[in-house]
Amino acid sequence: MAPVLSSLESDYEAVKALVFKALIVIRSDHFEDYFDLFAADAVWMMPSSNKDVSLEEAKGFYGFTRNFWFDQQTNIEELVVSEDMAFVRVSFDGYLRSKKNASVAPLRSVSRHIWILRRQADNNWLITRDIWNNPKSAGQSDSVIKTSSQRSFANKPQRAK
């Protein structure tokens, strides 16, 4: 294989591995590990907000994960790597479930994200931007997903404890 193609394939596999790790951590009982996958200068663009959110602010926002875990189906719709940058389009559809009381009714949780990743000085990849929204209803989300071109991965991550 030509060196450039080998490098592109290696970068693609490294980004894919980071994305799979993120999806596993999101569904785990250790959500705080999710933030290790972000660059120190990462920015979140939250739905219906004109203010960007820093890494520290995002940690505060996601504080609810101490009491809830994400029980969601995930669909990786696109993954593109180009030199030192990459992006991923990913959708989540499911529920937030109580960690402490199984009798608490689950909360519906549907979101669509674009993660932008950048190769760091140490050659590792980290997420630098999380741009996301919440579709108005799961039905709308499903119809968008069914009509879009998708790339499915055989080894979709499962929830880890």
C-alpha cells in the first residue's frame, strides 16, 4: 500500500476507535471519562443557545449523569478524515434511565451531533467541537435517518459498566 493511503487508513481507524470509545463511555456508568476524549479548548454548541460552552461548563451541564445513564441506539451517519481534521455525524435515540431507582420513569432523549476532531501535537486525535440539536420528535428523527445515506459499522459499541 502506498504510504499516503496507509497513513489515511491509519488515521481513519484511529478516529473510528476514538468515536467507538466515546459511544461506549456515553452509555457507561463512568460518563466523566467522556471528557478525556476532548481537547482542553473544546467547545460545545448547544441547542437553542447563542453561547458556546467550554469543557468545564460542559462537565457541569452533564452533571445529571451522576444520577442517569444513556440507554440509546446510536447511528454513525458519516465519518470523514482529512489530514489533521475529521468530523463525525452521529445520532442518538433512546432514554435517560435512573441509576439509583429503576422505578423512575425514563426520560426520552434524542439528539443529533457533529463532532469535529483534530490531531493533537502528540499525534493523538481528540474531539474539539460538539455541535448538536434535539429533533422535535423521534418520528421526525427516524424519517431523516431512513432517507439519509448511512455508513453502518458492524461492531457497534454496547453499554459498559
